[in-house]
Amino acid sequence: MERKIFDVIVGRTKQERINFTRIGTAFENETNIKILFDALPITNSNGEAIVYLKERLKDVSESNEQKKEW
């Protein structure tokens, strides 16, 4: 079974535009998904801390030369 890797992202609305920021990485295994946070999400005006999992389409190294695709 190929295990999927996800980017953990949060979206913030700023001047009628949504900006996404990666705050961690998630890994799928046989029974669940493990989430490793680099930063914690903050709550919105309703008190909800919402994160999104976006499947990583290609292997991305931590170098500054490559961009992460969301």
C-alpha cells in the first residue's frame, strides 16, 4: 500500500482573498492519519481552529529552491 503524505494548511481571509499557509505534515498509515504540527492553528471569530489536509502531489524537499504545491 502506498502511503500518502499531506500538507497541513490553514486559510485566512485577507481583503477578499484567502491565503493558505502550511503549518505541518500528515502521514497516512494502515488505520489512521498522524499529524505533525510545526505551528498551531489559531481560532477564527467563531472560536473554531480549522486545518485542511491537502495531498502532496510530489516529493518536496525542505530546500528553498522548490515550492510546495497546494
